[in-house]
Amino acid sequence: MVAPTVRRTIYVVAAVVASSCACSSTITPAKTHDAGRDAGRDSSDARERDVAVGDVATADAEVSDGRADGQDLLADAATFVSPDGGVASGVCSTLGWCWSNPAPSGDVLDGVWGSGPDDVWAVGNGTIIHWDGHAWSGQASSTNESLFGVWGTATTDVWAVGGNGAAVHWDGTKWSATDTATTKNLVSVWGTGPDDVWAVGGIQGQVGVAIHWDGAAWTDTDLGTMDEPLAVWGSGANDVWAAGVGGLMLRWNGMKWAAVASGVTVDLVSIWGSGANDVWAVGDLGTILHWTGAAWAPVAGGTAADLFDVVWGTSANDVWIADAADANVRHWNGATWSYWTFDAAGGGGG
């Protein structure tokens, strides 16, 4: 498994999730990732994204760049030894071992999504935990695989995806495994409703994957490229974007995927928009791209650091980016980016 070289508090993202009645993040991985990359690439392009959950009031972040290790989550989907249990006080293994400190879990967490302030899910190394507005509790995940992304439509319809083609579904009562017919790592998940869900990812040295859930089964689609998508988002069933390795940018029109020039060659790891003509993608070396309906264009964000994990917002004038390398989050007000730094004192800005 990946060593925890990047430690951040997930509540920076979870607080944004809880502020809205419905939102999506791949931490994605925010993942945020959405949440993984090709370990076969040069070590300067590899990443590790490990998130540890701490106190809900904590906004502290400790960052250590894991790119030099030449590892990443896309290729690191090693089987977790034991899936989590369902004990409310914390996450437990099938053998009865439970986390007591940190609680509810000390496992790496890579994705967060919520339908509201009292319904937030976080997923990681075979782990799924839930926030009910008062406390976190462990949930049986129905898989031994690392989980990289989580997304849903309602309190009774949530998906989590991960290593070796893992896809588990929450129906309001329990998590159940589904057959995706792929062994490639799934790192991001998004959809428009219960009968229209996408999961994307890939594996080192192989063609990327984008599979679709129609309410009954998962089916594979032809991406028309060798590169791996790392994030997926859309404005509707016939307008879906997938961004990924080497500046990959694909668009689904309801029938097929087509390549769209992104203008960059760095990895793009998160994508989100408020509508068909307002879409944001972020990635390596401080890359921020904006789609306004005609083409992708770079937008200066004031940093050369990786902007990985998540881009998310509530409207065209309210967009957020988690900037792990500089331990801050950046906010778009419709005209410019500003930033907030989380330090030992609990905050700051500029």
C-alpha cells in the first residue's frame, strides 16, 4: 500500500460538501480524486494522495510530496487485508480489531461525497465511514479493495469505486458489490441519476476505461485512447467530460467519446462545472483550465504547485480548489482566484 506521505484533514472538503444539499467530489478523490495515476510514468509525474481523518473541527494540514517515490494510487490498488466492520464506534476488521485512535479510522481516505450536512460518506483502503451530523461511524464495505471515489444521488443511492474494478452500492441499508466486468482500477465516479452513472480509470500500460451503469448492469465504452482518465463529470447525460493523464480530455455526446484539445500535457486530476459552458479542470504544476463553451483556456491561479484532489463549487461564481502542496484552498468568485491557508493557528488568507 502507499505510505502516508500526504496527510491532510478531510474536513476542508467535507465542510464544503456539508454546506450544500447535493454535491460531488472525487477526492475524488476529491481524488478528490478524483484519485490515482499511472505509476509507470516518470517519478516527476507520480503522486500519492493519502488523507487521514481527524477531529471535525480541525483544519490543519501536513503535506509531504510523494512524487519522487514514483508511486501512485492508480497502480496501487493492492488488496486490503480485511474489510471494515459496521461497529458504530469505529471501523473494525472481520476479526474484531477496531480503531480506537484516531477514531473512527486511521485508514487512508481518498474520496468524500455527501447529500447534505447530516449525510456524508468518505472512502479509502477497503474502508467506508459515514457522518450523520453528529459522529462518524464505520460501515461494512463489501469489498477488500482500496476505494478511490464516491458519489451518489440520494441518501439511498450511493456508489463507491476502487481497485481491480471494484464498485459497491449503498441502498440506504447496506453496501453491496456489483460486477463491473473489469479488473482495471476505477478512480472516479459520477452520474446524473440512478440509471446513468459513469466510472473511469485504468491501469499501468493498458488502455484506460470508462464504464457505464444503466440501472441494471455496467457496460464498457470505447475511449479511443491509450491514456487513462482520472476524473469524470458532466452537465447532463449527453454531455460528460473525462480528464486524465497527459492532458487527456474526452467528451461524451450520448453516443461516443471524442477527444477535445486541452492545450496542456500535464496530468489533469479533477473536473467540475456549474453547467455545459462553465467547466473547470485542474492538475499538475498549478494547472487550471476553464471551458466556456468553445475551448479550454488556462487561468492563472498564482501557484506552480500541484492542484490535485478536488475542484468543486456551487455556482459559476463559487468554485473551490484544494491545493495540497501549499496547504491551502483557492476560491473563484467569478473574476479572480483568492486563497486561504490552513496553518497551526487555524487559518489565514490572501
